[in-house]
Amino acid sequence: MSGKPTPLSGFPELLPAERVVEQQVIDTLRRVFELHGFAGIETRVVEPLDRLAKGGEIDKEIYGLHRLQGEAEGRDVDPSRQLGLHFDLTVPFARYVLENSGKLEFPFRRYQIQPAWRGERPQVGRYRQFTQADVDIVGQGELGFHHDVEVMRVMVAAIAALPFPPVSFQFNNRKLIQGFYRGLGLTDVTAAIRVIDKLDKMPREVVVEQLTTLAGASPEQAEQCLRLASIRASDTSFVEEVRALGVEDDLLETGLTELAAVIEGCAAAASDRVSVEANLRIARGLDYYTGTVVEIFMAGYEHLKSVGGGGRYDALADDGKNTYPGVGVSLGVSRTVVPLVADGVLSASRSVPSAVLVALATEESRPSSEAVAAALRSRGIPCEVAAAPQRFGKQIRTAERRGIPFVWFPADAETNHHVKDIRSGDQVEADPALWTPPDQDLRPQVVVSPSSTIKETQ
Amino acid sequence: MSGKPTPLSGFPELLPAERVVEQQVIDTLRRVFELHGFAGIETRVVEPLDRLAKGGEIDKEIYGLHRLQGEAEGRDVDPSRQLGLHFDLTVPFARYVLENSGKLEFPFRRYQIQPAWRGERPQVGRYRQFTQADVDIVGQGELGFHHDVEVMRVMVAAIAALPFPPVSFQFNNRKLIQGFYRGLGLTDVTAAIRVIDKLDKMPREVVVEQLTTLAGASPEQAEQCLRLASIRASDTSFVEEVRALGVEDDLLETGLTELAAVIEGCAAAASDRVSVEANLRIARGLDYYTGTVVEIFMAGYEHLKSVGGGGRYDALADDGKNTYPGVGVSLGVSRTVVPLVADGVLSASRSVPSAVLVALATEESRPSSEAVAAALRSRGIPCEVAAAPQRFGKQIRTAERRGIPFVWFPADAETNHHVKDIRSGDQVEADPALWTPPDQDLRPQVVVSPSSTIKETQ
């Protein structure tokens, strides 16, 4: 196959230096998740279509698979035998838990960093293939509330360890909302949540009107709903603000207590770049959440909407014998990294792992250069030997183009080994068995550009 | 979706402890590849069908993709717009090189560890989804032969760093074969290679007969072909054995020199468990190889055929302006790891990352236990806090079931902090700001069972 191919819309790919950034983001997430005892798993990328379907409805955004050799015979119509690519990591995780429930220890903490696929039309910040990082804790039969705090704090700690622009975790609690609406005397709580969820997209008056027409609220009840939804606080002061609205309900009280615990627990892991907030208009449309809910936003990328989210679900999975409650949160790795590298906010100090280019005087002296490289590698120093015995000036420029900081000149009959820092021009005698580059030069570094203009390129 | 799901044939998934093994294999490969200056990339999993097709023919084993929402409209028939899952990592790499040729530095060293898919019927050692680890070096216009030695040596070093059963690299060179056949006076060199390639599957007499009937060889020429194919050596002594057959040809000489250089270069990276051999019957059927070829075998798993392979191709890709020669080798990660864990040859010392379970005296004392965990994590020690304040004996058994070596008992009004090694039962006073587990307990270890019965479970 020849001819220059063109990129496929919605399937972003990274150049080697950009992949350094993504890989370091993934490595950092993994390190923090593992520090907190989360086990990494990987699931197959396909599920039977009947598992991907929600409530019997096949979601429109799924890629189905067909064997090309099966074309002639026509495709199987049984949705338990047809396969599709998973569109998130929650559906496969729930299936994995059910399939292996006898072999897992509960509560089961797992992280999973894998791509998912959606066949939808690509748009800004939305891709057809995208990598996600999920952490979840799942119990068998029961799962204590304190795990809500635990799993959210892990993601706060993980993002605090990333070189991202400021990130905000905005928490709410479905019990709080439901209890408030119930205490208020609203009968159609679900409809009210659905309307309030549109508060950022519609004028206030339309929301009030829809609360009246669609959720059966009186004008006073609608106003109370809006007052609740306008409460935001970076500490637990929201509890008093809600109480000041004068609504009383047991479920509301539970929700307030839980949300306060999440805010306090996560604040401990927050940093100057990761903030935690109670935002009482966050609902997350999906109706299976039953307690804690969260959406994650990144400063300068508000047009991407949330870059992550999650919450508590009392029935992540059910095998007829047991129910498996879970709580988890997902971060969009592609959703954040692809625009951050495209906009130059994050870049890598070099495009290759090599810290050293070992120069080559003549093709005949290749074994001497290889010996230097082997000595450096045996002590964990990544390096490469020049491809051809060009003039040393040319070899230095090769290192420059790749961002390799050091060029090594092997000893010959007249001179000893020398190593040159090509950034400063400093050249020193060195022993391949002893010389070590500064720590920060050993691996490619992720460089944060504070002055980068933030604009999304798809 | 409820009900217990069943595994999908051909899509192996690993339990958390098994995934520890796979992850450590991947981490080790990556570390060695990077030490040698190979940059990691990841490509999208889909390619247009016309790129996956070989010479216009759609391979039978490809999974095609269709958008479920596009069902009604019928599928696009233009193969440049239809997508399929890649079946190896070479096709997407070649496309990536062409697409980004202006942004890459050549020679470009890359590694890629990703799944690939084949829609074929699953059989022993063959999966529908399988992870591969590929290293390749690609040049623009030209690529010196010494890169053959370089890339093969990297894979030898990488596998030597893995806890695998003995692995054998069996090398040959297509120039050597072609030159020998040409010097012998055979006219249909390709047909002869195709016949000799079946030497392991057919009786010697049939091969001789087919060489005569299919490749136009005389009985004497056929015998010479078989003599060449029977030569094997773990050093460069094969050169004299070939010369003793009395065939003379320039291309044969080049092939002998190249193969000798590969054998010598790789022997330097070999170990007591990774051996390197010249095996002159290795041809690798695929006809685009033009020099070095290699197949990799694992002791006890010969029934899987090769667990990896590769070689030199003078035209990995071509964009009409430039040709991109390449040399590379691929290791089947699933092909090796899945049977090794299924057979109990490799296992993990525990199923969770946690080195410490911090015990919980009462639900009210959770903040004290969390504080111990935070202190340990700040020094890089993975840990988890007990889910519930059960009797300590029960908490210790939880740690045992997960393979966690240490249980920490936080200080209370009467006693100081204690940590117990639950394997020995030893318990000592400890300070959360100072105590560190032995290095080998910090992360789950891969355990090699020397006495494991080797049998494949699919």
C-alpha cells in the first residue's frame, strides 16, 4: 500500500514527543492509584450487543463488529452473539465483576486505563477513540459510604500529581436533591432533576416554567429548586445555606452529611491546582446514580464541558444472587491530553528516550561506540549510537533535533572519552562506567508552558 | 443488565493477580526498549479496509466495523471509507510513518505494545484479541544493515530480562537462501522457498518431490536445498558448513556475512535462558522480507509454533516520493503470558498493589488509620485501610486472602503503632513516618514456578 494517508477524523494520534506526555500522565495516574491499593485490570474491548444496550435499547453510538469473511452468510441477528466495541469502561467492568465474582476479593478496588469507542460524529473534544482512566470500588451486597470519600480522594490526589491547568471537582449528592424535592412536596422528583440539569443551557425563566409545566411545581417550589441549585461552596458552609431554605427531610439530611464528608475528605488531598467544591446544581443526567455525584472541569477548557465524572450506584451489577454496589470516577485522558498537547500547554523535553547519543567516528569503530552504550545502559541510562559516521558537527545536530542533551565521543588512540552537554557546550572527560547525567535529564520531562494560548485544535 | 455472563472464546481476560504478571512483562519490555532509545507510540486501532487489504485482497481474518445507527442506510461500499480493526502492529506503523514522515526523525526507532484482532476461529495459542510488543527501526530512503543487528539485539535483551522459560531466537537471511538457490542454478527461487518452508510439516521425500515438480529442481539440486536447510549452529560455524556445499554466489556471500553479524551481535545480549541460533530452514512465508528473518520459540510451548518473529523489509512503506526500509521484530505478549499464567508457570505474589493493610479498631478511629495510610503513601508505600472494623483476626485473614504481607495496628490510648508481618507472625513497634517494608515486599512480585506442569489451557 503506498501513497500518503490522511488522518481519520475523530481518531487522534500523537507524535512521539506528544506520546511522552500522554505516557507520563498515564504512569502518574497508575502510580497514585496503586499507592491507594487499586489493582489494575484490562478487559477485552468487545461486549455482546445485548450487554451494551441500555434497558434493551441499542445506543446509537456503538460500533458493531462483523467478520469480513462472514459477509456472504449475512450477520447473526441474535444480539447476545453480535459484538460491539465498548463505549465506556463501566459496562465491561460490571460484566467482569459478575463473571469473576467468585474469584475476586470484595470490596474490590480496581483501576482501568484503556480506550473506548463511540461511533458518533466527532466534535471539539469528542473523539471516536478515546482513552479513559477509571477508578472504582465495588462491594458484594454492601459497600460502606466511606468508600465514596476514598475513591474520590484518590482521583483528586492523582490529578493533583499531574501537570494540568487548574482542575475543579464539583460534587453533589442525589439523596440531597431527592430529599430536598421530596421535603418541598414535589411529586415528580425525576422530572425536576431533568429540568434543573439544563440550568446552564437555558434562561432561568424557561427553567422555572418547565419546572411548573413538566415537574408539576408551584412557582414557589420552582423558586426553591433554583435557590438550591445556586448554592456553591468550597467548604461545608453549604449545609447551613441549605438548612436556611427551611426544607426538612431525612433523605436530605443524609445527603447533606454525605456531601459534607466528601468535601472535607477530598479537601485534604486537594492542592493549589486542584480544588473541591459543593455545587448543588450538578445532577449527572444518568439515572442510576444514587448518592455522591461529581463532575470534573479544567480551567481554560470549559468548552469541553466536564473532563471526567462519576458517582455512587447502588446496583452497578446484579447476578440474581447478589447486588454489587459501586462508586467510581472517570478521567478523560484523551479529552485532556490531546487538547493540552495540541495547544502547546504540555510538551516533552525530547522525542526519544535517549539521554545520550554516542557518536561514531568511523563505521569500523562501531563496536567501541556500542560498548560505551552498553556500559551506560547497564546503569539505566537510555542511549543510542549514531546511525552513520558523519562529521561530528552533523551528529551533534542530529542529537539537537531529537532533543538529546548529551553527545558522547568515545576514546580513540589519542584522546580519552568525552561527553558534551550540547545545550551549554560544556565538554568533560568521562568514564562510561561512572558518568551519570543529572536526574532531570535521565528521562524526557513534561514541560508546562505557562504562556501558552489555550485554544482547542481537534 | 443482570445475570452471570460467560467468557467469550478467543478473548482471554486476566484476573487481577494474573494482570500483575502481564503488566510487569510489559513494563520490563518497555524499560529495555527505552534504554535502547526506542520511542513508544500508540496508533488508533482502526484502519481503512483498503490499507488492511494485501495487494487488493481483503484478508479473511479482519473484523470490520459498522455504526449501529448507520444500519438502516446500509453500509458504505468504498473500502477507503470502511474501517476494520488492525490485525498486527506493522500495517498501522507503516501508515503512521507515511502520515507523519515530515515530522519524524530518521532512522526512527519505535516500540509499540498494543492489542490486535483477528476474526478467526480461536484455537490453542491463537486469540481474537491479543497484545503484541513490536520494535522496529525505519529509515527514509536507506537504512544501514547494522540496524538489523541493533533491533534484534534489543529484543534478545528484552526477553532475557523476562522471567520466561528458555527462549530461542532462530535466525536466517533471505539473501543467503536466494543467493544459494541462484548459485545452484534454480530458476524459481520463490517456489523453492515456499516448499522448503513446509519441511517441518511434510516428510523429506515429499519435499524433495515438490522441489522437483513445483520448483523445477533436479534431484541433485533438491538434495542441496535440503542440506542447506538442515544446517543449524549457535555460532558462526554455519558459514563454513554452507561453503562446504560448494555453491558460489555474491548474494549468498552477503547473506552469510549478514547472518554471521546478527548471530555474533545477538550472542552478546543472550543469557542462560535466551539462546541465539542460525537455522537455515527458517524462511517466514511472507514474501516482503528481504534480508534478516527470525522466529522465536519458547521451551515447553513448541506447540504454539513461534511466539514472535520479524525481519528486514526493504520497503516497509512507500509514498511515491520516498521508500521506507525497515527492520523489526514482534513478541506475542498474550501468546506467551496467557498460557504461562494459565499453567501456573508465572504467578504474582499478591493480587493487590498494597504492601500494608492498615487495620481499623472502630469506625470512629478511621481518621487515625487513614493518617497512617497517608504517611506510608507519602513515602511511596502502597496500602489500603480495612473496609470495616471487624475483629483483628478477621482483618488479618483479609490481608492473607489478598496476599498483603503486613498489617498495621494504629496507636491508641494504651499502645504505640505496631506492624505485623503476617507470614512470620513477627510484630514490631513502628513509626508511620519511618517504617519501610523490605524492597521485595514493596510491589507484587512475579513468582516463577520451576515445577509447574506445562500444559496449555485456552
